[in-house]
Amino acid sequence: MAKMEFLREFWGFLKVRKLYWLSPIIIILLLLGALILLTESTGVAPFVYTLF
């Protein structure tokens, strides 16, 4: 619950400060983090290495 509140408040901050250009950077970082977490303990790791 606290994470969602943080994200909502952060998005409000970005809207007020007109920092929309940061949203693609944040999304890419979140996707890369999720990719790292998924490949730590699954059989997907060999396939991910071929991407990089």
C-alpha cells in the first residue's frame, strides 16, 4: 500500500514540475530491474544473455 502511495505522489510531482521526459527513463529502469529479478532463478537466463 505504501509503494502505491509513493508512486502516486511521485507521478504528481512529475506532473507539477513538468518532468514528463523522466517517465520513459523510469519505465526502462523498472523493466530492466524486473528482467534481472526474473532471470535470477529461472531457466530464462540463457535466452536473456543472447539479447545482450
